[in-house]
Amino acid sequence: MSNFEKNMESIITNITKEDMEMNDDNKKGVQDSEPITKKEEIEMDKKEQREQREKQRAIKVALITATPLLDLPIKALSGLLKQESFKEDSKVVYSIDKFNLGENKHRGEFKQEIIEQLVEKLKDRDFIGISAVGFNFDEKIVPLIKELKNRLPNKPVILGGDVATDGANMERCWQLGIDAMCIGEAEKDLPFLLENWEKRHDPEVKKKIKNFILEDDDVEKIKNGEISARQLQNFLTKKEMDEYKTDFTWDDYYVLKDEKISEALPKYMPEAIQHQLPQNENVLIYAFTRGCPYACDYCDYATKQEQLDQTFRSKSMEAAVEELKRQKIELEKAREKQVELGLDKGPDPFLVLMNSDTSALSTEQLKEFRDLYKRDVDLPFYCMCSPSSLTPEKIRILADAGMVHLNVGVQTNQESNEKFFNRRQKDDKIIELTRTVSELGEKGIDIKLFCDFIIHNPFENKDQSRKTIELIKKMELPFDYIPHTLFLGSGSPLRKRYEKEREENDLDKLLEDNKEIGYSNYHDTYRFYSWLKDNKGFVINTICEFMAGQHNSEKLGRLPRYANNLKSWDAFGEDNLLSTAQKEAKKISDKKQAESYMREKEEQISEFRKFIDEKLSAIDEKTLSIDFLIKDDVLDYFEDHKNLFINIALVLKNLPQYHQRFSNESAEKRTYETEFDDSSSNPIF
Ligand code: SF4
């Protein structure tokens, strides 16, 4: 059986005509009134499908993502195109190959061996669609597009994803030589565009294609303000969201595994490094809402809402659960296949619900979701909620549905949230929500609570950082504190404000503005210490990073809970400080200079030990370690001895028991070794 035939078989097997017609009441009515047996019905369906296929023209599409866990956009488009093949008047049949080239282990562009394999797989495709997000766009996607345009010059490349929908990036993306760019939601117009590709510049055809930029003129007109991006967009309605079905099949799906493009299996999927996600290959990743009801000033959604008037929409609960049910079935099939191949099935599945704010759904919707989900899917799940919409009652409903991981975006204290981020949420509400989770825990309903915070915000001064620490101290235990380094992108409202106020207010540098070190995953700030160390907020924000991880009766993340225990804290240990300094000294090629460097470090470390022992001998046993570290005299010492402070921070990163490489990395175990490390050729302290 050729690949194409296999594709066809898989289309028929996995998204059937029945699926398509599920919501079509008229057709259902006809079927209900005809006494046709199931077998006859299937035979008729197959015959009809065969006849239809004979009249159809084939279009072969490759859909590529390089975002490790977020393959949902390519699955959504694949499902849509497969559905299109079954429309009664459809003149085409789509054959789709999906590629997930996401991985966390390697920095830099894809190696040539990987490009060779990809080119081989793409050469029979008619179109190449790439879904890209900002965090690895420059490093992975830009070189990939250049390679593909060079190696396969006649294959149209269509770019989508948040880099393309972020208006500020539009021109830069277009200049890569791509052939079309989706600046809204692709589903509605993609089939028409592909089917009319040769005529796409014809004004009559072009005016029917919303959501896509097709020529230089479109970019120019948007740039000059002649038309707004919004005029080109046409978002999905809730009804359409219900009708479109995601392709969760594992056939014709390829992943990057040990530098080989292999057939996808759950075991081969890119690992999650974020500790709020389970270290489990059998995760179902899904979102059934689009957009977000808020407009935080640092966020990409805010950019879009301002420019695109995008609103929060949800599938019906029935359609959402129906999709989840299919996804679970497809995962089960793939796990069975693993067993046939001599692999194990892996751990029990877990759902990662990626809605931007699940609690933005009404209480009634959540109850409906709970009832259907428990009946048809019944897997433990993770979800994200905003404190603005989350209530104790919603927490209880979600817990009843199976939520075991709850991620809440706190970001900062009430005042800073309003002043800098356009977020209106009360600190008291945060405390109340943590109390609800804690009370449920006392009743045996365990929810792991992850609270996101934003650090290294150049607009915040020390006192504002201290206010956030005060809030953290009032939150009910236990919870995980997850600091994220502020990222503004190129077009967010806060980026504009930053550019305006930067010089006048002498604002600190942003991590993302470095040109040499490369991209960040927002949790690897240690790689950027040489860029950030002169920032006014460097020390206090880095101390906040020390708190990454679980807060409970013994710990504040990587810090011991009480300052007394800092006396024996590994990161203050003389031997550990010396061995980290030795690692840096090895970067110095001149032996004499290296020896002198080490002598200087030994003196600094010895002086620091005296300072810290003296300070710690004067504290009472109830003093929290964080309060001790942000006292004026201790902070001042670190400010004046910045290199010593960086030495401490790097000890924390290097010691395996602390896992500080990523501030949101698993606190319990390192899942794998990465190549991520400081690559500077000179000592950074
Ligand atoms: S709530 Fe989250 S997704 Fe929505 S605008 Fe704010 S940061 Fe963005």
C-alpha cells in the first residue's frame, strides 16, 4: 500500500463521514427514519466515499511545528483538511503528514542530517505549513525556512502561529520569502486557499481569502495603515469551533527522536521540562477555548486584542469532551502499538488542559464539563486558571472533575499587577484561593497548586519586589512558586512603554534584548547573568529565583524555610563555592592568571563566610530565610560583592539536589541531562 493510499485509509478510519455529520440534524433525521442496517449503511458509506474520491484531486500537505509540547495547531489543521475531503461538493482529497520537530535538548538550528531527512520527506508534498512561536523562532524556524526555500524552491511555504499573528513581526516574517502567512485563525480559509492556489492573486479569488497575507502589497498596506490587520481576519464562531474536529491520530505523524525523524509514538514525544507538567509521555494536550478574556500588558494576547479584537470563545462542553474522548482512544491505540513493537505502554495517561483560563467558563459550563468528562474521559488533569475568574466553588467543581494540578497566574503583588501589567486582582483573593486548595487537601482532595510569578521586571523596584514576597508569605501552604523571567516580545503594550521610558527612567535591561546569548525559555536566567548582572534588580530577583519550587513547612523552594538553616545551606558551603569557582577558573588559559583568579575567589569566599556566620548568629529561630536574604544589610553585601553572589547562584544551579538550571524544572528529579549550559568562554564572576 502506498503512503498516499495509507493516508486515505487513515482518513477514512480516523475521521469518518459520520464524525462530520454528527452535528447535522437534518441528515441525522433522515438516517433515523430509514430502516437501514448498520452493515448496509457502512457499505453505502464506503461506496459513496470511493466514488467521491475518484472525482477528487489530491493535495498533499506537510504541517510542521517545532514547539515541543504544542502540536495542537497542526493537529487542528490536519483534522479540518481531512474533514474537507468528505464534504459532498469537495473536489479535493487531502493527504496530510504532521511533523513535530520540537525538542528541548539542543540549542541552535537543526543539524544538516535532520534537514536532509526532512527534505526527503517533504519532496512529494504540494504545500508546507509551519506553525511557529516566538521562543525558538530565530534559532530554529528562521534557518529552517531558509533551508527549505533553498532546497525545495518550488514548494509553497505557509507560515502561521503567534509569530505571524503578532503584528510587530509581520514584516520580518514576510521577508523570509514565505508564500503566504496566516495572521488570524487558519481553519476557515485554508482549504479555499490551497484549492485555489494558482489563482490566489486574482482579485475575485483573493477577496474570499481572509486571515492570510498573500503578497507584498498586503504587508505594505498594513504597515502604512491603509488597511488594518483586522480587516483581513475572520475568526471562528463558536458553532464552527464545535464543527471542526482535531486530528488526534498517530498515523502520518513524525517526531524528532535522537536526531532521526521517526514515526511518532507517545514514547518518542518531546519531554516536558516544566515541573508543573507531569514527566509522563502519555499526556493528552488539548485546549477547547480560543483567545483570552483579559489583556495583560506584557502578553501576546494583549497585542492581539488591541490589534485584532480577538475575543474569548469556547467549544460547547459536549464537543470539547467528545474531542477528548477521541484523543484518549487514539492515545490508547498508539500505546497498544508500542506493546506490539516490544515497548511498554508507559504510565497512565494524564490530560494537560491548555485553555488560557479554564475558570473563565461559567459555573454552569464547568458543571456540565465535569459531568460529561467524568462519564466519558475520566483522567486526572492539569489546567490553568486566572485568579480573576477563579472562585472557591469553581476549584471544587474542577477538583470533582479530576483536576489534580492547578496552575494560577499570580504574577506579582496587587499594586504592581495593576500599575504595570493591566491586571486587576486582589491579593486577598489569591490568599483565599490558596486557602481553598489547602482545605481541600485536609479533606483528602489533593490538588498540586502551581503559582506563576514574573520576575526581572525592570519597572519594579526593590520595595515592589518585597511586596510580592510579603504576598507569597501570606499564601496558604503548600504550593509551588514558579518564577518566569519577564518577556515582552516586540509588540506588547508593555514593550512600547518600556521603549518610551527606558532611557528617561534608567530602566534595567530585559533578558530578551541580548543579541549574543540567544533565546531563553524564561526559566534559564543563569545563562544570562553576564547580561543581567548590572541591573539594579538583579540580586533581589535572583533571590526570588532561589524560591522556585515547593513552599511547605520546611522549604521555600530551594531555600530552607528558616534562616537558621542557611548556616548549613549547600549554596553557602565553602567547598561548593570553591569548586564552582574552579570550574570558572578553567576557562582561563593563562595558568598564572587562573591561579591569581582562584586566590582572589578564596579570599572572597572566606570573607563571605565570616560575614554570613556573624549575621546568622544574630537572628531568631522564627526568621524566614527569605526575610533574612532581603534585609538591607545582606542585600547591600550581595550588591557590593556581585561576583560572590553569582558564585552562590551558580552553586545552586550545579548541585543536582537543587535542579536550578531551570526555575520551573522538576524539584524531585532531573528527567534528563541537557546540553543547556553557560557557554561563555570567560569566567562570568
Ligand atoms: S490572562 Fe494570561 S493569556 Fe490572558 S492576557 Fe493575561 S497573561 Fe495573557
